[in-house]
Amino acid sequence: MEWETVIGLEIHTQLATKSKIFSGAATAYGAEPNTQACAVDLGLPGVLPVLNREVVTMAAKFGLAIGAKVAPLSVFARKNYFYPDLPKGYQISQYELPIVEHGTLEIELEDGTTKIIGVTRAHLEEDAGKSLHEDFHGMTGIDLNRAGTPLLEIVSEPDMRSAKEAVAYMKKMHSLVTYLGISDGNMQEGSFRCDANVSVRPKGQKEFGTRTELKNINSFRFVERAINFEVERQIDVLESGGKIIQETRLYDADKDETRSMRSKEEAMDYRYFPDPDLLPVAISEKQLAEVRNTLPELPDAKRQRFMADYGLSRDDAGQLTADRMTADYFETVAGKCGDAKLAANWVNTSLAGALNKDGKAISASPVSADMLGGMLLRIKDNTISGKLAKEIFEAMWQGEGDADTIIDKKGLRQITDTGAIETVLDEIIAANPQQVEQLKAGKDKLMGFFVGQVMKQTGGKANPGQVNELLKKKLGL
Ligand code: ADP
Ligand code: MG
């Protein structure tokens, strides 16, 4: 039987505020455990939450960017459950009246076609603390620094039909929240993670199959692998006559498999009710208009502009605009060297490759946009060849200074003096009479041999085009 996969994602993105959603405690990552949790985050009696105004602006920004309805009035609700890292005994979230509803996000598939994915809703909520299972000798440590950190939970419609589509959606959403500046999107630190809801159905069937929910996946690669594993597992179960149980499963990246955590039947009844400590969140038309004015250029628009203004291909422009930092970096390089295509090439290949190899984000690149632009300028003015530029880039990457410093220090300036090249060329011609005869007789391939010899003798500092010209002139070709 042929099966069809159905996927809906719930993405949790941490909002980039300095303080928590209902208290003044800091949200900075990596502090000593329990040094950033105040009485409100600890859920001590007698304290009251006060909403951080910034999170409302951020959620509204997001809503506008996905063409959603931003609710004039939304309500915080208590989601009740017991867990050691939730001292209040409830999480403040939004339930019946979320701040954002009915948006869309366009994704691009591998074959170049696009698809619209529905965004059901996005709501504001607080994060819980962390349970630390290591280093406590059979006990569990609780770190409440994360308790009260603001989250925007973005729930999609079950519109995706493959793991690849889910990855494309997750990447696009990541790109959007970082462009908007509402999240740092740092996946290692858990600022952007998702739960994937997965089901399968016989192709052609209208009703959805029973779904499972894969919890807390924090990388694009894992989301793809987890979904693919789960789809295979569900098909196996169904084809051998079994039934899918609606349950929450955990993806184990080390074993590349999903495991049952708890069944939905056992899942607690959260007893949601409006939080009496918090007023409904009101957003006026005027406030919304102000937020709309602060919207930056978004990824799709930037991509179009890069294609139109810089003459870049759709692929190049797509790669450059996938995140805002890369786009800004590229524009600085292009501005500095005055050649957008050359800049796009270097950013998308050499720079992207080096960052990837060292596992670095572009914000931590040892070669700044100014440095790269400065080096490309030396290619443009013929100081260096493209080949030497690779060597110089590597040296800049290793911290040896900017391009001009390295060119001087290593004596890498391209030889543009015709006389100097001629001297070398004459020697090579004299040393290879046989090849000269063959070349004259029409064996054009030998041009490469001579140019190669000159490049070798000059340590790559001759200009290959110039060598070509001179050789032809000398041999009367
Ligand atoms: P819950 O409130 O139990 O989490 P929701 O109806 O809010 O359930 O759905 C959560 C997520 O699961 C949404 O992203 C939705 O698109 C997705 N989803 C719902 N039904 C299915 C299904 N049969 N297969 C795959 N995904 C589904
Ligand atoms: Mg859910």
C-alpha cells in the first residue's frame, strides 16, 4: 500500500527580551544555576506577575509578518500540572484566546516550487525550569534560571507531507523570527525547538491517521531524521496489522530512534482557566500600526531585491538571505569591493565552507565582512590572482591580519610587470623545445603546460591571462 505522511509542527521560540515575561529577573543564558530566579519565578506566595510589555510587541510583529490576525484582546490561562521544575504548579500560557491566529508561511521545496503552510495560532507563555539529571548521584538537580523565560509557541496546521517539507518550514520560520529580531534563534541553547506531530494514512484517504508527537527537537537535521524514523515505524505497525497509539515520543539522536514517553490517555488534564492575576492583553489599532512601521525587510523581499539589484541567481540570493546576518555581511562585502557576484561567490562558498568546517556562526567569523571585501578589492585591482586569494583568505582566517598586511608580509603581490614574466617564460621555452614544436604544430592543450610552468616558477604570482597572451605573441600563434 502507498502511504502519505502528515505533519504539523509546534515550534517554541524564546523571545529575545532582557528580563522574563512576568518578572524582572534576567534571561541571559549560561548563568550559575538558580542565580536568575526571583520570588515570582519561584512561585512564592503573595507575589504577582507583571507582564513584560516587550513580549506583546514581539508577538504582534510576528503576527503581522505572517499575515495573521493579531487579537485585540487575548487572555493568559493557567495550565496546571505537577513537575519539580514548575514550582507554581501551573504554567502561565494562553489557551482559548491566543494573541496570534490564522497566518501563513510560504516554503520552497527542493524542486523549486513553493507551498503555503497554515499557521493555526501563536501564543505567549512562560518556560519552565530545568531538571538536571547528571552530577547529582542518583538525584535530580533543579535549575530555575529558565523558569519564566518568555516563549512564543507557534502551531502549524497539519499541512506538511514529508520530513523535507517540515525542515523547510522550520528553517523558514527560524529565518523569520531572527529577521524580526524577536529571537536569537540559538538552537544549541534551546531558543528555537520544536515538537513534531506525525501520522500516516493510505494515499487517497481523506481522514487523518492517529498521530504521535515527537518532543523537543532542537536541530534541523534531527527533525528530519526523527520524522523519517517515525514514519517508517508507523507504517511497519500498520502493515503488520497493529494500531498507532496516540502518544508522546522522544527522539534519541544517538540511537536514531523514537521511544514512547507517555500515552495521551495518561496525559494529565491541564484544567486550563484564565489566570486571575493577569489582565487580558489589549492591543489597539494604533499600537498595531506602530508595530507595522517597525517591520524590517523580510527574507522573501530581500531575496527578490538581491536578484533584482545585484543580478544574483535565485539560489545564490536564497542562500544569502536565509539569515539576516549573512545578508548584511554580503551587502557589506559587495559594497566594499564593488562586485556583487564576486562577493556572493566568496560568501556562499569559501566563507560558508570555513564557517561550516569550524562549526562557527557568521557572527563569530574570524574574517569580518570588511576584511573579505578588502581582499576582493585586491582581486579586482589585479594585485592578487583568484588562486592566491584562497591562500590569503586562509591566512586571514588563521588571524594573520587583513589582506594587505598578508600580501606584503608574504610577498604575494601578483607580478604584473611584463618584463619579469617574459624572463621566466623565455627560460621555460628554451628548456622545452619539443613542447614548443608540438604547440606550434597545433597541439593547443600544451598552452596549459606552459602557463602551469610559469605559475609554478613564480609561486602562483603571475597572471595566467597575461602569460597566455605573452606566450602566443612569442610563438607567433
Ligand atoms: P494538542 O492540543 O493536543 O496538542 P492540536 O490539535 O493543537 O493538539 O495539534 C497540535 C499539532 O498537531 C498541530 O501542529 C497540528 O497541525 C498537528 N496535528 C493534528 N492532527 C494531526 C495528525 N493527524 N497528523 C499530524 N499532525 C497533526
Ligand atoms: Mg500540543
